[in-house]
Amino acid sequence: MHGTEADTAALREEVTDVLEPLGLRLSQAKTHIVHMSDGFDFLGFRIQWKRKGGTNTWHVYTFIADRPIRSLKVKIRALTGRTSQQNLATVLIRLTQIMRGWANYFKHVVAKHVFDRLDAFVWWRLIRMLRERHHWSWGDIRRRFTTPTGRWLPIAADGTELFRIASVTVSRYRYRASIIPSPWQSANPA
């Protein structure tokens, strides 16, 4: 936490020495030394040291990296092309499978805002697909997907409803460092 870049480079060399007898090595292309405020990507997560909003305290936050979001949008675009002739129920089932798995993987990070944006993205993709397919005007969309009071209804077909990724509960990991037992002796045993 208070080390220098030289300390980190020395630690990387120690790790290299430990891995070598095991037949493993660090990839030079993937192993970089960065400051935590710059952040780094790991397994689709963006880990970064940031100031907590409204305070002067700094914490390590885990976000969704840009690459998995782009990858998910590519899959959604492939399923919801404007000229797609797939059955709407089939599209909704496949979208649900993809989005539910993706959301369950990322539900333990700062993700609520991303989930809301993806919900809107999927909804608009489906609306554009339906408008093109059926030659509907915006008035047709409003008549089919709103109640008489103007409340929007979910997009559904054959009993299959569009999965709302924003409905996934984001449950951040609790801070547990103070209760995890340490295998090292305290420097000041009392």
C-alpha cells in the first residue's frame, strides 16, 4: 500500500523465481506494474482506487471493464438486427439466457448504472426490430406496449417476457479484512 514502483518490481522478480520451479512463468505482455488509481483490467473486471463520492476517503472499487460490455452489445446486436426474421419468442429466450448469465457474473461489482443502460439498449434494439419487421409507427408501438394509463408494458411473445437486466440485485462484497485470520504474527504482540 505504501511501497514504491521499485518494491513492486522486486516483488515481481520474487514471484517469477517462485513460479519457475513449477514450470510456470509470468507473461511479459500481460504483467504490468500500474498505480491503483490508474486501475487495471482482470477477468473482465476493472479494479481501481477511487475517492468515495461526497467524502475524502479512498477505496478500491471493482467495475465492469469496457471489453465485456462491448462484447455483450455485439451479441445483442446480432440477435436484434432490424431485418432479422427470427421468431420474437426465440429472440427473447436467447437474450434472456445471455443477459442473465452475464449479469450473474458481474452482479458483485459497481454495476447498477451499467445494468440500467443495457436495459435501455436492449429495449430500443427490440423496438427498432419490431418497427422494421411490422412497419409500425411510433403510435403503433405505444398502442401495443402501453396500458390505457400510459404505463409501459414489457415486450413479450408466446408467454416469454423480455428479461430486465436491471432487475438483477447488485450485492457488493462486504469488507472482511479485519475478520480474516492472518497467518503472520503481529509486529507488536500485546
